[in-house]
Amino acid sequence: MMTYYILLGAVALVSWLVSSKLKSKFKHYSRVHLRNGMSGAEIAEKMLADHGIRDVKVVSTSGMLTDHYNPVNKTVNLSESVYSQRNAASAAVAAHECGHAVQHAQAYEWLTMRSKLVPVVSVTSGMSTWIVFGGLMLGAAAGVGFGWYVAIAGLIMMGLATLFSFITLPVEYDASNRALAWLKQRNMVTPEEYKGSEDALKWAARTYLVAAIGSLATLVYWGIQVLGGRD
């Protein structure tokens, strides 16, 4: 178990460092005001319109870095600061979330795959570790029947969560690429503003990368605990 706690600590530390860097980047680029004077909401609405998307609403949501696209009710949800502010950071986030709306409209295959996994992962991800641990307590590592099957069920749940994390990567990177391409092609930002938007999205993507690596490391660790003791 000590190895697991060290692993968790290492992943948590890296995640905290990346998250802190992300927040500092957004704070910095929030001071780079857009020459065109458009707010995040206006940026989002224009990007949707330019892609011919008329059935998606842009709404404000509370919190910081709570921005997301909801494919169920077709809303681009922008945090209060992004929704109303007129800077490189808000432009990047607004365009990124609209990138997901474009993916949805165009049936982007990775987004479709992720959406199909959401109902399952939302239920199983929180309990998978406990199920694996319970299986080990019941004798899974020694190859004892019922405990073995319980632990394997937990590993499968954990594997689905890991798969979800890795499927999320191309979805997020693609949304950022769509956002940046649109910002440049439509001359929505100056070269300086573009660099800020690009850097902010780069650090945002790294949070998903760290999460995926952490999920894989956890799966490998528990897989070794369950399968390593079996002849």
C-alpha cells in the first residue's frame, strides 16, 4: 500500500503544479486585453455563427475555470469572468468550448466515443478502487475464486475510467486546435493575443494529460496487485 500512496502523492503533486501554473497563466493573460473589445460571450457567439451552429446557447455559469460544453442541452457554459471579460484568456476559453460544440455538430468520432462512456464512468469510477481492494481482501491475489472475480470487476471499471481519460485527450486537443485556427483565420486576435491564447490552452490541455497518466498508473498498480500474485 505504501507504493500506492507514494504514487498518489506524486500524481497529486504534479497535478497541483500544473493546475497552479494554469491559474497563473490565465491570470496573466487576463491582463492582455483584446484589441477588438469583444467579450468571451461575444467571441463564442461569433464562432458558433461562423460554423453555422444556431441551436447552441452561450450561458454564464458560476465559479472559476468551470467552463464546459454540455451536449445534452446544447449550451456553451462560460464562467462569469470568461463570459464578460475581454482578454486573451477569455477568448481562448470561449473559443475552446465552442470547439466542442463544433465537434458535436460534425459528429467528431472521439467526442462521440467519450459521450457514450460518460454514463458508465460516472457511476463506476468512484467505486472501482474500493471494489478492487475488497476483492484483494477476499483473496484475489492468491487466486481465490469469489475475491478474484470481484477484483477483476473492479479492474474493468478502473480500465473504463482510464480509457475515458485517454479518449478525452484528442477531444480536448482537437477543440483547442479548432479554436486557435478560427481565432487566427478570422483575425479575431492580434499576434500577441494569439500567443497568449495558445499558451493558455496548452496549459489547460496538460491538466488532462496528467489526469490520464495518473489514471493509467493507478490501473497498472492495482493490476499488479491482483494479477501479480496469481500463478
